[in-house]
Amino acid sequence: MARNVSDSWRSLDNAEIALMKRMHLNRLPRDFIMSFFMRPGRVISPAAINEMISKRPQISPADQTEVDAFMARRLTEANVAKAIEGFGPTTGIRVREILQALDGQMALPGLESHIAEFKSASSLERIARAKIAKTLAAFANHQGGYIFIGIEDDGTISGLPSDLRTEEFWDELSDVITRAFTPFFQWERNVVQVGEHRIAVAYAYPAPEPPIVASADYAGEIYAGRIYFRYNRSVEPIRPGDLLKMLHERDRRVAAAAAAVAAAS
């Protein structure tokens, strides 16, 4: 649907309003939606999401495919992530954009969702590493997602312990993921300064060919043969309907690729 993107309201153009309307219809949390439209130096009123329904009724919600592409682009920014600091999914600017709420607070509980989870840094031992690895695998099996380590469940930023050996922790986490899941899925990690605290952030990209399957038992948290999936704010073994949908989508992509090869030959 063609939209006049030069028109704007509350610093949002019509295409952005259409995207926002679809995300609102999907019942995504307000602060999570706003994080996708914030940029350094850009101010958007928190009232925009509620007001756009009545103030811009002529703008139809975007298609789900448009929203999916927009969210994936904002999360990964893959074309510039290696060249420009601030555009990759775990760079400091991007992480602060996601966590920054417009009322001046940080990491509101509403942000924790099907693609974001908070994790206290009070314990990062074997079981905690297993839970983080399982969550990243679940994100990879769904739409991708973030784990923010050093943020409590209530949204309070507590930060990382000063004595945490972060590289050692990342290496141990990587070892768990490599040993306990197959096939390999892509993920990134970083340590970011947020206000007075440092937090660790890990991002799992959506797996191009799911499912990611647990290949070994680990720490009483990961069980061989299980496929973990992200449901709202929890990680659970995938439900039959979602597994069938995942496999159907994979078969559709394979068939489309085969058809494209046949058409080109």
C-alpha cells in the first residue's frame, strides 16, 4: 500500500505510523514498540501509540511481512554493523536505544517479552549458564531475541559484579551452546555501559533453518532431543502446532528455492 512518507506527525512519518499500528495490534508492549523508532536525538511522545488510532485513522496498519522485515532490519542492521559503531544488535547505542524509556527511566518491565529477557547477575554459575543458553536457542527457534544480564526481573538495573571475568564467562557460555545444541546458531555478545552500571547483552539471530535441537543433557536444565521455543516471557518445549508450522515454513522455503533453480535452468 502506497503511503506518503513525507507527511509526518509527532516526528513519525506515515509508513512508521502504519508499522506502529500493526505492532500495536500484535499487542506488543508500548515501550518495546517505541524502542524500534527511537534514535539518538529523536523525541517521540509516549502518547503517540494510543493517539495514532484516533489522530491518524486514514492510515491502515502495515502488513505483517512489512513489520517482520522492519523489526529484523532494526535488530540486526547487518549491512553496517561491522563498519559503524552503534548499528549492530549488541552495540552500545543500539542497546541503550532499546532500554531507554521516554520518561527517563530505564528497562521497564514491559520490555521483557517474546524477544527480550532480563537476567540477574547475582549468579552466573553452571545452571545459570544453562538457562541462558536454552533461552538463546529458544530465541533462535522463534524470532531472535536479547538477554540482558545485570537487570532484575522488575526492571531494576543492578549491573555486573566488578569481579566478573566477562571473557571467561562468554567462553563458558559458548561452550555450553556448542556442546548442547545442534545445528550451530548465530549469536553475538557485548558488555555495555548503561548509566552507572555495566550490563552484558547477548543476541540470538533467528535460525535460517530451524529447529535448533538440544543434542545433550546439561545441568538439569537442557534435555537431549528437546526443541525450545519462546512463548511470551517464558521458554518451553515447542508445542506440536508450532513445530508443524515451523516445519511447514521450512518445506515452503525449500520448495520455493527448488522452483527458482528450476526456472533459472
